[in-house]
Amino acid sequence: MPVIEFHNVSKKYHRHRGQMLLRSHLKRLFARREAPFFALKNVSFVLEEGESLAVIGSNGAGKSTLLGLVAGISKPDEGWVKVSGQVAALLELGSGFHPELTGRENVRLNASLLGLSRRQTADAFDRIVDFSGIRDFIDEPLRTYSTGMMMRLAFSVAISRDPQVLLIDEVLAVGDAAFQAKCIDKVHELRRSGKTLLCVSHTGLIKDICDRALWLDHGELILSGPVSEVTAAYAGRQAAPA
């Protein structure tokens, strides 16, 4: 059963030149409009329930734009996107956290932003704190936390939703090596339970947790197939002389 479907999806943005004098704005208004920048261009793929898909490519390839469309953060300008099931997006860990609130208060706040009810948050609270490993500091203001501690707490809240679809954007390098291993083990656990995974992360990691891969370059789909084949092709392109 398809969980994520992209059909000829394009996402474009118009370039902005920052601050200009009024006469420059008027000149541009009557001049021929510049061609837009395509973050994604005519991208199509299907992700089935229980599959794990990696998205690879250099900076600016369109990876985060693709995840944003799946998460519902933005809409396509052309084509259509269909997503079935509850989605948890590990995109910007810590967004929605408040530095003056305690860790306990931030857990409740962030959980509500992710759609958990008060009862669901209360039921999951001890699991969240235990997974984060910062129980001794849970009643301290977030401003006293290190960046690693904050990210550990944010990751722990984000995975508490029991989603059907998990989106990951370069966030598994959270905290120290032991906690990173704990996060990766959790992703494997979610996979074994039949969750669908869409991942943008380091090549070595995606070979371990993903079945298939998409290679994007300047918003266009270059190659789709088994993760080992796509990552090998991508690595070969990167190693080729300019």
C-alpha cells in the first residue's frame, strides 16, 4: 500500500535581491520577470508501507524541500503529493522549546505541538525522560542545558508519537556517541515494527537503515533504486574529476 506518492512534483521560488532603492523596485516591476529557481523539478516516486527510503545529494539538491512537502510544511507548485498515515518529522529538533521553561515544561509544550493530548503526554513522560538520560536536570531551565542535552530531550519527545511515517533530516548525530547509537537502535526498532522511513542522513548510516534511495541534483531526480547501487553511483560522481 503506498504511503507517500509524488507525481511530477515541482517546487519553485522567486529570487530576492534584498534591499533596493524605490527606483530599482519600479524598474524590476516593469522589467521582464526573472526565471524562478526550482528547488524540485518533476520529481515522481512511490514509497510503500514499511519501506525505508534514503534521499541523497549535495547541498541545495532539494532533499529538505522534499521532506518539507511530505511533512506538509509547504505545498507543491506543480504536480501532487499524497501522504497516508500519521507523520513524525525529525527535521528541526528543539524548535518550539523555550529557554526559560524547565525541561519538564518543555516536554509538555513540545508534545502538545506534536499533537499529543495531555493524557498521552502524561503516559509517555517517563519514557521520554528515561530515553533522554537527563532526569537529574528535568526541572532545571532549558537555558542551563548544553546543546547536546537539549537535542537529546527534543529527539526523545519527537519519537514518542508512535508515527506511521518517520521523516529524518540529518538529526541522528545527537549528543555523544552512546546516545547516537541509542537513537539508531530506536530507528531500527521502528523499522522492525513496520514503520515507514524517509531519511536524509550520512551515506554510511543510510546503507544500514534504508532499502532504497533517491539521488537528487539541483532539484531533479537523477537515479532511483536499491540503496547500495544509488549510493555507489553518487559516490562515483563525487569522486570524478571536475
